[in-house]
Amino acid sequence: MRTLLVTLFALSLVGTVRAQPKTEYPALKQRLQRGNFAEALAGYDELAKNEKLPLAFIGQAACYRAQGENLKALDALDAGLKASPDNPDLLGHRADLLLALGKWDDATKDAEAAIKKDAKHFLARWVRARVLRDKGDLAAADTEMRWFVKAYSDAAAVEKEITDPEKLLIVAQAGIENATTHNKPDQFKFILTEVLRDALKADADCWQAEYLSGQLFLDKHNRADAANSFDAALKINPKAVEALVGNGLIALERMDFADAERQADSALKVNPKHPGALRLKADVRFAEADYPGAEKLLLAAKAINPRDESTLARLAAIRYLTSDKAGYDTLGKEVEAFDTKPATFHLELGTIFTDTRQFVIAAECFEKASTLRPTLPGPKAGLGLLLYMQGREPEARTALKAAMKADPFNVKADNALTVLDELAEYATTETPHFVIRFDKKNDKVLAAFLADVLEETFAELAKQYGFTPPGKILVEVFARRQMFSGRIAMLPGLPGAVQGACTGPLIALPSPRADGGTRAYNWAVVVRHELTHAFNLLQTGHRAPVWLTEGLAVRAENTKRFGQVALVLRDRLAAGTAFDLDTISRAYKRFNQPADVMLAYYQGLLYVEYIAKAHGEEGIAKLLNAYKVDSDTTVALKAALGVEKVDFEAGYRKYIADVVKSAAPRRPDKPMTFAELEAAHKAKPDDLDLAARLAGEYLRRDKPADAKALAEAVRAKEKGHPGASIVAARLLRRAKDEAGAKAALEEAVAGNPEDGRVLLEFGKLLFELKDYDKTAATFENGLKFAPGEADWLEQLVRVYDTAKKPDELARVLSERIVASPDDIALHIRLAKLHANANRPQLAESVARRALYIDVLNTEARDVLIAVLDTQKKTAEIEALRKRYE
């Protein structure tokens, strides 16, 4: 596989020694292998100057290549060949470098010249083999690959085993190619346990052997063993760029995009011209739908090697995803001009299109790759996993079995088959628009309620979007979270916060009772979210950006779960770090930065609300249709809404500024230590807010005299100052002067009727004084004017409950369950309030929603049956009871 190549320049120095140099060579080699490039280069410079031995120039080139200075590496090798014309080692190394730069004709010329001098020159023959393979001459390439395998076997047969680590690394890579071409998976184990281990025995600093082991494991999606191998390579050489990239690819696969980018940046710090590191960083941009950012990195990689099919495939994918069909076709022709069988190009394209949910063209790419190289296992696995993601399970099983026959070590394919085996044991129920699969023992009752929610939501969304998805949507509920992760990622480790996922034609959910536990959350909210994704993804061909699809999905939840996030947005707006259309998409994938993730979801929702406010609901429909034609946001905004992107962003910024102002009009005080607060007050004695804060700290530290003096001084200068009035009121209450405390706070409320701090303090005092009407009015004002500064609904629940005002309590609880959709106790309490007030229809609705949190909750079920009975809905009661039989 091409992904298993590793440069060998750092190891190929021992065999080139023709005379003993004055500067000791082994020490230089060790420095190079351990990443001490400066010292190694200084030593090789001395050798080149004084001894002019080939190994000196090869060493110089190795140091330069490791740091991305390819032109200097070429100069060093040219100088060596000037000193030692036609030296096969120098020719071999220059050929290897020229191949890495995409200069195949020059590489071939040097390789053939080296082979002419030494017919068994491993590096030169390895260059020739790769050029033949990459040009598409697979038969000739196969002959060359088998030459290395035969050379290794012949040497072992006469007990003259190859011990040179450079040669062993080449044998390993050629062996991988041979095993792949001829479907000999057992050879992989031999390569890992024998060939690469022998390279390490011969040279304990041979980090390349550990890297190749890791890359082979990673190619099979064996992340644990791959990580161990990459870490072992980095233990030898902390600057081993290939191993850093390997760890980044592992992070990418487990969706830790921040870590993947860190690994890429670390690699690029060592070698800023490493194509693999540039591609890794581009892949992070891809995952974040930042195609311009990805393209910039890929163009840099292409400039280094214009014939690297992995790079060109990514560039072609960007052309396709940005509706540049001509550019896509041009890149395809560019590849076909130098490779008659570009299977790698099409395999990489298929993988990218699978990740971006472009299922039809992904299948075409995998099929073309298989046609070009029938023995290549990657396209078979890719097609099987693509069918698996689409919910086409019988076809997926057939394709995945074929993939496992070609490569029995592919962990993703094996995991997918394991999930399919489990699903085969599940029960199936069908509705007009869904096929629902579930564990009958674990989720029989849930499946019945799930069918109701799915069909009700389907009808609502079909009317809202004027679109009906083709065919039935497959919905699978997993009794084990590990299987849920395998269904979505084909690997374990999906973040625990993920409660659902949608690929378009498939929705997967972990059961609330997965793994024998009970997770009390409103699964119906998750269903509404994921089904909205299914509609939007299918109607736009998966071209709508994540901020729009997530914004619409969050809106469909009908919840208000962003109270505290509004405060984060307020602060980010003030700091100039709120997301915009160019930055929001990447935040959704930053699982290790939960504040950014939540802010992205909130801002996506606000984008949707802004569009609806500024352009009406029809604006959303028009925008979805525009994305179906062109995925470029600038183009889509202009086509759908008639607005330039910069003007759209300006309007949005004004809208969210108003939103956060109404949610939290007062910014919190800057945190200060007591010493800092005292110093600040001393520096600014006329700053009344600082003085009031210091008074509060004096009171908290039980210094009432100091607190009183400072608070009264502030109140004397500003009647009703909020902070000082609160301190004064607390001091008066300590003195049992409730009337005085009330008067101080009334004065503060009169002067600051929208200050959440004062309203909360005054309301709590009124509650203790049992003036419930005024307490309620005060907290209602807090909810109206400063909703983000306190949990006003909780305070109001306490007031109306204590005051025995069930209708007001029901109203507040109705608001609270929207903000707390997972709280089953609140739902049951509200349902009972409605039932007792002879509002059976409302009671029925809320009781059902309680069961959407826990379908086996007997109290919620009993309330529902009771209110159904009140409405004489006998048939529904009977149907409900049957669900629990």
C-alpha cells in the first residue's frame, strides 16, 4: 500500500563506507536517527569537506530531507556524485528523493544507472518498483516486488540472512505490496514479527521499523497497536515526522480533531514540507467543512509532489464538493495522464465522499478502484462500509464478507459484521415511513412509543419542508452502546454525550437502557433532532453546511437548553471571538472543548432564527434548495436570500447582540482576589461599584463594621446603588431589622428595576416575609428583564407552590419542562396539576412526554391511563396496556 512508504535515507549509510573516516560514523548515524539533526549535519559536513566519502553526502541529504530542505538535499547528492561519479549509493538516494518530488523520469534514470553498477542494489530497485507501480504497470511492478521477497528468502535459505536494517525495511514494504497483490494476509504477521523486529535487532535506533509497524496496524484500523508502535518510534526519535503524522491519523479516526491538528503542527514544525503532515492538517479542515483551508494546505503538498494521488484526490474532492465539475474532471485527467491504473486516487476519493455522505459517487469511486486493481482490499472494504452506512444491510454483509476475505485484519469491516450479526437477532417493526429494529427483550415498549414519535414528527417535517424522503428510513435502537459506536464509527470510543446519529437514510440510537443501565433523558427530543437531519440531508444531497442542519435540528427539539450558553455568547461577542460562518463548522467537532461545541449549537440555532426573522420561513426553504445546487455559502445566500455574505453576517451580529442583551443585560464583574479588590479600591476610591464589591467582601469575611461604613458611603453618593443596597439589606437583616432591609431593597428596585441581583435579593426577602404576591411579581420581573442571571423559574415554582396557586404553578412548570426536557419528576408533577384542574388533554400530552423520558415509569403510565379514562379513550387505554404485556 502506498500509505506504508517511509523514506530510508537515514538508515542507508553503513553499506556505503569504503574507507575508515576520521570522524566516527556510528555516532553521526545515531544522532540522525534520534533527531539531533544539527549535530549530525555538522559531522557530515566535516566528512564531506575532508573525506569526500559518499556516506557523508548521503548523510547531509538525510539531514536536509528530514527538515524539508529538499533542494539542499539534492545539492548535497549532486556534490557527492561530482566527487564520486556513478556511485550506486548516491544514485539510489538521489533517485529516492526525485521520486518523492514527483520527478519520475529523473528518478528512473538514476535508479537504472545504479542498477547497472550494482544489479542487486536494494534502494535503486525499490525506486524502480514504485515508479512502475505508480505509473500503472502493475505486472512489472509485481515482478520487482517479488524480487525483494525472493532475495530475502534466498538469503535465509543459505543461512546468510539479511541483517542490514535499510534492506529489511525495503523487504518489509515490498512484502506488504506482495501480500496485498496476491491476497496473502498471513505474510503481514511475518513482516511484523520477523522482518521489522530483525531491523530493530540490527539497529536499536531504527525508528522506521516501529513506524512501519504502526502504519500497517493503522491501515487495518487497529488503533491501539498502531499507537503503541508510533509511540515507540517517537521514543527513539521525538522528531520522527511520519510517527507524529501516524498519531495524528489515529486522533482523526477517533474524531479528536484538536489532537490531530496538534500532531500535524508538531510534524510541520520539524518538516514544513512533509506532504503527509500537510494532508493530515487538511483532513482536519475537511472534517470541519473548511474547504478553502484544506485546499490551501493541499496545494502546498502538491507543490512538493505534483503526482501524489492522495493529495490530488483530496483536491479533486474539493472541486466536486464545491460544485466545480470541470475542475474535478480536470484533476482526474491529470492523474490518468501519468497513472494508467489510478486505483489509489479513486480509493481515496471514495473514502472522502463516504465521509462527506456523497454516497452515489463514493460507490462509483470504490467500484472503479476495484476494477483497476481487483486484488486491492481497500475498495472492497470501502464499498461494504458505504453500504453499511446507508442501511443497505444485506448488500453490506455480502460486500464486507468479500472485504474480510481479501483482508481478514480490517478491524472496521470486522466490527461492522459484528454489528450486523447483532442486528440480525433484533426484532423489526414497520410503519408507513420507517423500519425500526430493536432488542425485543430490552426495548419492546420503547419501540412502540418510538414508532408514534417518528410518524408524528415525519408528518410535521414533511409539511414544513415540502419534502418526503424516498423510501423508508431505517431506525436502529442498540441495547449495547459499543454496538451503537460500531454502527456509526465502525470502531469503539464514540463520545458518551452522543445520543443519536444520522447518515440520512439511517438513524441510530443507543437505548436509554443500554448495557443494563438507565439513562433518563428525553429520547423523543433526540429523535426529532435526528429525523430533522434525515430530511435536510436527503433533500439537499448532504450539501447543506453543518451550522444550518444543526440549527434546524436544534430548533425542531422545541426546547430551551441554552440559558447559560447565552452568557458565554455575550462574553465571546465582547471579546470578538464569537463564531461566524467561516469558523462555526469546525467548532461542532471539538469534542475536547465542550464550551465551543455548545456555543456552536447555540449560534447555529440563532442563525436559523435570524433567517426566519429577516427572511421568513420561506427563506429557510429557499436556502436549503440553494445548497442542493451549490454548497458555497456565499453563492447560496445570494441565490436564496438575495443578500451578500458580509451583509448577512452584519445583520446576524446585530440580531445576536440583541438576543444576549435581553438574556443577560449586565456583564458579570471581573473576578478579583480580596487583595486585588482592596488595591483597586485604593487606586480608584470614587469607583462606587468597586467600593460596593469590597463592602460585600468585608461582610463575607465577617467584618460588618467595615462593610457598613463602605456600603453607606456608596449609598450616600448614589441612592439605591444595587451592590451597596444588597450589602446594607443583609447587614440590616443580621440586626433583625427586616423593615429596614425591605426599605433599602425597595429603594434599589425603584432605581434599578431591571437589575437581576437586586430583584433576586428582594424576592427572597419578600418570600421569607410571606408576601407571596409581591415575591412572584418580583421574580416575574427578573425572568422578564434578566433571564440569564438566575433560575427564576425555580424560584417561581417555589413561590406558587407555597402560595397554593396551582394554575400559576402549572404555567411556570410548562415553561420549565421546555428548559429541562429530561426531568421526569417535573413532567409528572405538571401532568397531575393539569389532571386535577380538569385539563385532561394537557395532562395527557405531558404524561406522554414523561414516558418519552422513561417508558417504564409506572407513575407516568398511571397518570396517562387515568387521564385517558377521564376522556373515555377506552381503545387507547387498551392499546397502551398491550404495549406493556
